[in-house]
Amino acid sequence: MYNLPLQDHAPAAEPSTSDPQLNIQPELTLPPPRQTPPVLDSSHTPMPGIYNFRVRLGHFDSTNPTGKLTGSTTYSSLLDRLFINMGVYTPITLFSHTPPPEGAVVRCFVVFSSQEKCTTTVTRCPNHRSATDHSNTGNDPQKAPLTHILQVSHPQAQYLTTPSGVESAVVPYNARESSVKNSAAKKERTAGFGAFQDTTSIRYMCYSSCAGSINRENIHTVFRLELGSDILGVASLDTKICSCPSRDRTKAEKLTRQQEASGTTGSSRKRSEKGRDSPSHSTDIASTGATKDSHTSERIQAPSIVHPHSSQATLVGKRSQRLIQNVQHKLPTRINTADTHTAHPMRWSTAQSTRIATADSTVGIDEDAVYYVAVRGRQNYEVLSRVADGLNALAQRPPRARSFRQHNPLPTRTPSLLVTSNPPPPPTTTANTAAPTNTNTNTNTNTSTDTKTVFSRPGQNSTIPSLSSRRNPSLVSSTTSVPPAQPRTAASSRSLRTVPSRERRVSGTVPSDVPVSESPARNTR
Amino acid sequence: MYNLPLQDHAPAAEPSTSDPQLNIQPELTLPPPRQTPPVLDSSHTPMPGIYNFRVRLGHFDSTNPTGKLTGSTTYSSLLDRLFINMGVYTPITLFSHTPPPEGAVVRCFVVFSSQEKCTTTVTRCPNHRSATDHSNTGNDPQKAPLTHILQVSHPQAQYLTTPSGVESAVVPYNARESSVKNSAAKKERTAGFGAFQDTTSIRYMCYSSCAGSINRENIHTVFRLELGSDILGVASLDTKICSCPSRDRTKAEKLTRQQEASGTTGSSRKRSEKGRDSPSHSTDIASTGATKDSHTSERIQAPSIVHPHSSQATLVGKRSQRLIQNVQHKLPTRINTADTHTAHPMRWSTAQSTRIATADSTVGIDEDAVYYVAVRGRQNYEVLSRVADGLNALAQRPPRARSFRQHNPLPTRTPSLLVTSNPPPPPTTTANTAAPTNTNTNTNTNTSTDTKTVFSRPGQNSTIPSLSSRRNPSLVSSTTSVPPAQPRTAASSRSLRTVPSRERRVSGTVPSDVPVSESPARNTR
DNA sequence: CAACAAGTTC
DNA sequence: GAACTTGTTG
Ligand SMILES: [Zn+2]
Ligand SMILES: [Zn+2]
């Protein structure tokens, strides 16, 4: 309690005082991720997609072209991580290269970064969700449920909770072309980001240290551009909610720098940086085309990343391995949770030299590249899945991480990411329509969480087939080529087709509404 | 979560590893309280009473005559404070000079030590009361409610919760004459304690630092010997529930010692020792007689200290000032909560040179002595109250503490300790009868919380009349005299009568079930 | 048990 | 913003 700078309403748009070098092609200017392998859940993996959907902290306009943040909120470009106090709003700007389609919405939610926990629901701790808690004063539970850890200050925000407890907030995505065009500062600040942007404010209603919820784990804030049941893009943001953002950022950066100096002290960095994920997630993934006019026959409920009806393939490098990990982690035959922290650091060092295709920047080729193969129609998807299974089995790459360690005596929930032939149960999600400043509900807002995830599904060993050729020409061209910085139109991406072949990542249905069996991280000390 | 040494069942009786000098006439062997004035709630003020009802940590028998504690649990005789981890049982022994009457029970509960909070209910934090919290595994909610912060390992324990949320556990008091009589060690360890003893184990289900409950405040564990609606004695124990009892004890002792060296640095010790109360509460209060065969006409509901029908007067020294503070604090005309930490340290230093009459030890005279005058019958009590008011008004002693400071933005609840002419509402308490090992309920156990409190009621200025004479001869004799160490019989105390006069502490009805208006300290950071 | 992490106090 | 408190980690 006490000095919590709780805000009842998010300020319209404020200047910032923190690190100005936000997300500016981190792959090129920042050292590649040298920490533990990524851990984002497959349905949360950053994927700019054809819209080059990306997130930047701050609000960018003529008065604040650099998007400086206010108050204690701060962003570390070194770590690509947001440090923010609980209860305070911070503006985030979602960019896209092309204007979003009508009815596009952004689903915002928080996930655990670690692979062990990435399927565990992040909800508010019992202390803070208590109606009598001071953090809830001036809060309208009708608008934002007390259990939701993430609030979006938008009159049309809709708060959803699936039966299994997965929480998210959906707001319309009304990106407009940036009014501040030629500002040098703004240009610098938004280099690599699309010309269309939409700014909203978010706040977190728990600390990262809150027992009974995040419990000192690392989290990512995920912004998912959706249109109906399609996921058009995913952006995420490494987030730490703490009472002393500045202090903690400084400390984290210092630690990172000295680790970097001492050559990736990849031993037991568990304490200080609990399996930190490598930063710069929303910029190191190549995006390809994807049809927006989807027309599937059936749907997978619950929030999950998906490109069900569109042909699409996304090439990623290191980041892809996260996917593999995650998918592996979700396999029905999953053995246990591989300890990210003890994963082959050498392997990652090698990967560091590779570059990932981005819509805006030239990158090198990654032999470990992973393809996201989107299929049109469920049948196709399942067929493709089986094919890919065979391919993955053939490519007998050694498993990545084999050392398991039980850090947390918490119940390990069995992930439900597996290809199911029958669709999951209907949404039945609880929707709280925001009725604050603006009581009218956006009819275009997708309140259902039923989206599909088409993802790579490697063999048990999770490693990627080492073949690097056979790339769909209609995809993000060659990994060596430098895609033009200009946004690709949706029409151009519509020509994409699925490319079934080895080393392609097979798609797997991912009911992202996964955390079912176990209760949320409702444990205290 | 994690390494919590939770115990499902209290061990029968274990040896100890901590400070052996427990409560051995602390007034004589330990420096007198030099810290902030006492703060125990009037209904929780230690009062050995005619039974010399006192508490000692540990279990004392032939195998463990010194009552050593086990595990991390430790006791500081310097601070007279228990340091204990959450979830672990520790044996406590309740002593009495004479065998308790049939049906006598002990009500156990936790109170805030500070006068500002002493009327606030201490309950469990939302995190730990959550049924899914690991601290509740193996816990039978039918036995001990999840909300109760204090658990008593007794088959006949009854857990009560008043409508206003006051929680307590009641267990029968079956004190038997110590079987280990002549052990030198035991004798030393139990010097000053009665020959009759009953040992039970208790545990705490929250940390002292738990936001949403104790929230880093100081607490006392109160053991109240009750017979029906009569309170026969009150013992209390300064308690800190922490994850590192040893470390915290060492640190607290070191701080105390250096404060002591630097001459009672009575300035702002708020941080380190949040208005710590002076220790040794259960031994520095003289006890007098009190009839057990009460026969009042009406009762005051809810737990509260009381000697409704018996004539009794208790003389206390420094400790008495706590009472005054508390009573003042509860006056209807109460201005605000006086900051204990800024209270006149000089005044207390002076008081240090005084000695308090104990049933077992000779002590000096305290001119600031306070008398607890028990009256028989409500009418008498109210008359006496009015008389005392006048007396207090005449004795124009300057108010003790006048500097108010707002440390806690929490809602300050208006204490309800005032003389009401109509009795409070009926108990309506929720009783959870323990049905663990032993399912049979003790019919003698008093499940109702309706007891009366007869207490001194000073003027607004709370100071004590400086008169030190006019003591009831039937009371604990003279403050200078050394009461015999032998236990007084109940019969001897029955001869006591009320002595209405100036400088006598007037009695005031104290519905101890006070914390009503506001919700419990349900605030987090 | 030492070091750390992180909310709170001043 | 420095220092402290205190639960957690190894
Ligand atoms: Zn919280
Ligand atoms: Zn607690």
C-alpha cells in the first residue's frame, strides 16, 4: 500500500524520461541475445506478420516525437525490457505498416516468459484482487475485473476471462497514419516501425514479485492483432512490474553488462535473472504474407495464435528455437520441462552470428531457420502436421536441452498444446465490456477468444531440421535479401501458399487457453 | 511457498535450542522497558490475576525441563519476544499458581501491539487464506478456518469468529501440577511461575510482514484464561512471525543493545522497531483477588477482558500507562491516535526506576501506579466510572503524547471502547469446533465471546492521577510490599471489594469485539 | 547461513 | 534516492 502511484485514468499522452532508444533494430545495434533461450509461449511469440505489427513504449506525436515516458516508468533498450510500477499507466504504441483491416482488434495479456510457466495463467494475486485493497479504489470492477492483472485504458476495452481463467483485454485497433511525419527525432525513434500507429495506455495491477501471481517470475506483455479468429500479428514486451523501476533497471543492466564482459556467465544465473528471455522479440522475426479473408470451417476456441485460413510462412532464427521448445514442451509425450537456464549456451552462441529476416532490415541466413507454414483449412493443417512429424523425425537433430531441474515445487501443469482432431469446447468466456468514458461497445471488437494456432510441431527432440533451403519464394523472399522497408500490402501476401516439405515447421493446433488442470500460480511463500 | 516448514500436527513436546532465560522475573533481571510506551489493548493487557496466569514458551517436562525450543523458533529474553516462522508449531505452557476452576478455558488470539491498531482485527492475508495456497495443504478448514492467523493444536480447540471478524481459538485449560518438581533446571526455568501448567502448541499462519494482514506491524499473542464470561487472567507474548527468526532476533537484539548504549535513542526508531512495546508484560503486573462465582445481571458480548462480578484491583507501574493510553485511545472524544514512538521518552525513563508489584517478586513503588478497580454490577460500574472521570479531571496531569503522526494512510477506525448503557448485540459468533484427532467437543469450553471488560477510564488527557496513596488494603497490599510467592487461593481473593476513590482507575465497558467499522487490515502495498 | 531481491521507509 | 526490512535462493 501507501505510495502506490495508482492512476484511475490513463493520461492522454505524456512525455517520457527514459531510454529513448526503443526497439530500433535491436538485432543490428544491440548485441544478440546472449542469455537463456527464449521462452515465449508459441501463441505469444512475437510475429509482426504482414502488418509488421509491433509495439513501442510511449506515445508519439508532435508534442512528444520521441515518445518519452513519464514518471518512474522506464524502458531499457539494452534489455528491451519495460520497468514499471504497479498501478500506473504507460502509453504503448502499436505500429503497423499498412492500415489494419476493418474490425481489427488488439488482444492484450500477460504471460510468463519461462517455458516452464508459459502456459500458466497470469492473474492477480489474492491480496491485490481483494475488493478492499487500496489498489482497487476508483476501479470499476464492471469495467476491469479485479482479477485482471493488465488493464487497458480504452473506453471500448473488453475484459475477457475464459473458463480456465485466461484473462485478456481486447481493444479496437485504430491505427492511423502518423501525423508527425517528418520529425527527425520521431523518425529516428520509430525507425523500422510502420507508419500507422495507435496508442493506448496500459497498467499492471500486481507486482512481478507478487506472491500468488507472478511471484517473481519474468513476464511478457503480449499484444495480439486479431481479426475475427485470425491472428494478424503478435508483439510482446518484456515487462517487470516493480516499485523501483529505475533502481531495478540499473541493476539489471549492470548485471547484464558484466555478464557480457565475463563472457556469458551462463552458469547459474537463476537468482538474478530468472531465466531471462532474450530481448528484442518483436523485431527479429521475419514476416510474410497472409490472407485476411479467412473462411475456415471450424474454429479452435480460446485465445491462441493462428493463421488458419491464410497461407503464410515466417522465417525466424534463434527466436524460432523458442517456439520449438515451447511446442515440444506442449507435446503430449512431453517428459518434463527442460530447464532453460542450463540449455546449451554454445548452441546459442553460434546462433548469434545469424541474422533474422525482418521486413525492414537485411539479415543473415540462419541454417536453423524455422518456417511457419500456414495452411488453409483444418484438414490441410492436420495432414501437414503429420507430414511434418515425419520430417522432424527424419531430421534427427540432437535434443537441445536435456538437463531438467526442478526449481519450483509448484505443480507443473500438463500443457495441452497438441493436435486435437476435435475442436475444443466453445468459448464461454466472461466478457466485461468496458463502460467507462465511452459506454458504447465496439461492434467490431472480437470478444471471442477462439482463434487457432498453426505452429511448428517438431519431433520430441525439438530441434530444427538443419535444412535451410526449400523456402517458399512467396515468403519473405530469401533470408539473405533485404526486404524493402516499405510495408507489403495484404494483397501481395495473399499469393502465399503452403509449402509442405521437410524442415518446415508443421502446424499444430494450440488451444492457447491452456492452463486448465492446475490453478493459477496461486502460491505464496 | 517453498521452504515453509509447515506442520500439519504439532509435535507433542520437543526440546528447544533457544534462549533459556524465559520470563524469569524480567523486571529484576532485565533492564526495564526503555522503548516506546506499551500499547496492548486494554482487553489484552497482561494480567496474571489470582491464578498468576502466565505463559512461557516451550514444553516443560522431565525430558525437557528447560523447555528448549526446536527448529528455527527462538525466543529473546532481552526483548521478551518470540521469533517464529510461519506454519510451524511451537509449544507454549500456561502456568497458574492454583488449579484452575472446572471449565476454565484459554482464549488465544493475536492483536496488534500498537495503540493505533490495537483495535484492528488481525486476520489472515488474502494470499495465505486462499484455499489453494500451499500453507493450507493438510489443513482442515472445518477445524481451523482459513482466515485464522493463529492455530492451536488441540483436539478440542474451537475457532471462533465474531460477526465483526474478531478471531480466536478456545481450548480447555487443563493445568496439572508439574510432574517434574525438583529439577533444578526446571525450577530455574519456571521460577516465578505457578506449579500448575498446561502445554499446547500454536502456530501462525501468516508472516508479520504479510501485506493484507499484519503488514509488518508488531503483534502480541494473547492467552486469556476465561471461565464463562469472566476473565481470570491474561497473558500475552510479543511475537514476530518471520522466515528467518534467528537472523531477525539477532538483529533486533543488536539494535536494542546499541540503542540502550546510546541512551534510548527515542527519536525515530520507527523503521527498525516499529513502536515496539516494552517486553515482559505477563510478569510485571500485580494480581489481586477475584471471585470466581460471578453472578451479574447482564453481560457484555464479545471477547473482552473482564472481572465483572468480582472485586479486584490490580496495581501496575509502567505497564499501567499502556492501559491508559489504550483507554484514552478508545475514549469517544478521542482526538486521534497519539504516536507512540514520539511519546515522552523522559517520562518513561523516570518510570524505569520504579518497580511493579508482582505476585512473586518485590518491587518498588510507582507513584504513577494505576489501579484496576473492579466493581460488582453494572450500575456500580457506571457510577464508579463517573466518579473516576471527575477524579481524573481533577488530576490535571499533562497529556502524555501529543505529537501525532500519520504513518499509515490506512483508515483509522474509531475505537468503540466507551461506556455504553445498553449491552452490545448478542455474540452470533461463528464457531468451528475442532474435530481432528479428538472429535468430541469439550462441553466446558466456552464458545461464546461475551465477556466484560472493566477498566480504568482516564480523562481525555489520559495521564494518571499522581496520587499514590489510598490503596485498597485488600488489594495487592502495598506496592512496596513483597507479595508472597505462594499462590493465593481464590477464596482469599473473594474478600476483595471495590474501592471507589480518586486516582482509582475507573472501569469502562470494553466490547472487545471492537473492530467493526472498517475492514481488517486488508491492504497490500 | 550468506547473498540477493525487492517493497517500504525516510 | 539511500537505507532498511525481509522473504527467497543456493
Ligand atoms: Zn499482487
Ligand atoms: Zn499472509
